[in-house]
Amino acid sequence: MIEFVSNISYCDKDVKKMYPDLIKDEAHFIIRVEDKLFFEEPNFSIYEFMYFVDEWIEKKLDDMKYIAIDTDDNPLISFIKDDGGYKINSPWQLFACEKLITREEIEEAILKLKK
């Protein structure tokens, strides 16, 4: 199971689609995998991340690579397709996650974040 948590609500109609609007709002952002803290950033560009995730979902791309404009540690978050699921990676990850996560689990967690 994967969970995305943010202290600001994300809504499709409010999504800013262009820079610098994509990076002007920051949030405390957390990713949990199997209830274990995988990633945490108190000043996270949530709209920029969601822009990359929405592109991945809408275009049905194999891999999602979030390239953050304000760091050289890129891709900051990635979902890389592997046999039977996706591996999640980040240079800022708190542990090496070996669990494969299904695309459906990721998309469901994104939908929960959007509510």
C-alpha cells in the first residue's frame, strides 16, 4: 500500500499548469509505503509534482519521473515499471523500498490526495 499526504488540499480545477505558478505553493508532503515513512519534505512543490503525476496518468506512460526545478537531486520521485508493478525511488528516500506497487495502487493514492 502507498499513501500520499499533504497539508494542503489539491484540486484539479486549481492546478497551475505553468511555471512559475507550479512552484509557488509549497506543502508538507509525505509518502508512506506499507505504513512506513518513505519520503518527507516540509517545503514540497505539490503542484509541480502533481503536474508530472497527472501527465503520467493521462498519457499512460510507463515510468513517472518527477524532475523538480528547485533541486539537482533528480528525478526527485520516480515510479519505474518493473515486472508486475512499479518501484518507487527518490534520492531523498528514507529507506530502500523493494516492494512493487501496482499502478492501480498509485493512482488510487493520488485520487485520495486530490480529495
